[in-house]
Amino acid sequence: MPQQKLCTPGSPIPELNSQKQNKMFETIAVLLLLPVAVYVTVQYVRLQNKYSNAKQSLQKLEYMSELNKNIEQLARIGMWNINLEDNSVYWSDNLHRVMFGMKQRPNSWEEKTIVETVVHPDYLDLMNGNT
């Protein structure tokens, strides 16, 4: 086996045969792409962990929501929430059952419908400011 010459500064680069060139380019490509592959793998693992945590949180939330519905039904109570910023109202399904005897909540309630349903007709004029 012939002895290889070392390159020194200022000396010409020895000619390489195509097989050695291919091997050298493959080695360089692997060395350059290795950090990218490691980075992508680490990011993938992080996303998997985030997805797993989000999935667990969603499962807990669904469980707590179902538990809350069961408690409302057993206690014959309901809950409501009003958002004063956008004037939206949320009523739980059981509140509709308790107050109005409905089996299912309507798709949408308008404020006027809620008021007319909850407030006695004799007092509607007072509510609307008509005295």
C-alpha cells in the first residue's frame, strides 16, 4: 500500500480518485447534517411531549366536565355565566332542565327570549323601561 502524502500549507492538494472523493463528500455531508438531524429529533420529542401533555389535560377537562354535569343533575341545580364584555350568556344544560323543564338546551338564546321566559309578563314593561 503506497504511503499517503500529507498536505502542508502552500503545497498543492493531491489528486484523489473518484472513490475517495465520494467517500470524503459522504463524510462531510454526514458531519454537516448530523447536527440538523439531532435538532429535528429533539424538536420532534418536545412536540410529542407537548401533545401528550395537552391530550392529558383535555382528558382531565372532559372528565371534570362530565363530573360537573353529574353533580348538577344529582343536586338539581344548574349554572350560568354572563360575559359583560360581549353580552354573551352561557347556561348549563341542567339549568334549562331545572328552570324550564327542557330536555336539551336550544341552539341559541337571545336576551329577549331569556327575559321573556324568566320574567313574569306583568313585569316585562318595567324591565323594558315602560312604566
